[in-house]
Amino acid sequence: MSPVAEQVLTPDEIGAPLGASATVVQLSSAFCMPCRATRAVVERAVATATGVTAVDLDVADHLALGERLGVTSTPTVLVLDARGRVRVQAAGVPTLAQLRAAVAAASA
């Protein structure tokens, strides 16, 4: 998981309120098997963090957002800070430790 160029996402763009501390956005696709594994990691990380929200978006329904963020594969995970600034963007299935570290950094 690595830092990215400054991008800010709004609640309207992700279809959900931002978390008080951080928001984890997963961009998935309907037939993506790794997306299922990622969803489990995201759910576990969010369940153990205070003020963190998770949002799962089908990239086919959010093509403009995917294009703007340069998403080329699913799953892609974004970790936003409380203001919606993308702090981390990663393709593939993150480990629980990686995602927890990214959430902690975005929450700081």
C-alpha cells in the first residue's frame, strides 16, 4: 500500500458518509474472486477500528471515479482520511496488517 497524489473524494462520490477517523473504499467488480477476500480483510479491519467506515463500490457503476483514480484492476483499496483525502491506494488483496497500518496513518 502506497501514498498517492492528492485526490479528495466526497460522500456524494462514494455514496456514503465519511468515517469520523477514516474511510476504506473498495473498488470491486462482480466476478472478481480476490474482491471477496479483500472484502473480508476490510470488514475485519473496520470492525476493530473506531470511527472508520467501509464502502464497497462496483467499479462498473463508478467508471468516472475509477478513471479519475487510475484504477486498472480490482480489487483496488483506498484509505481516506476524515476529510476524504486519499491517503493510500493499493491494487490487490491487502493483508490485515497493511490495512490496519494504512487506516492508522490516515486517522492520525
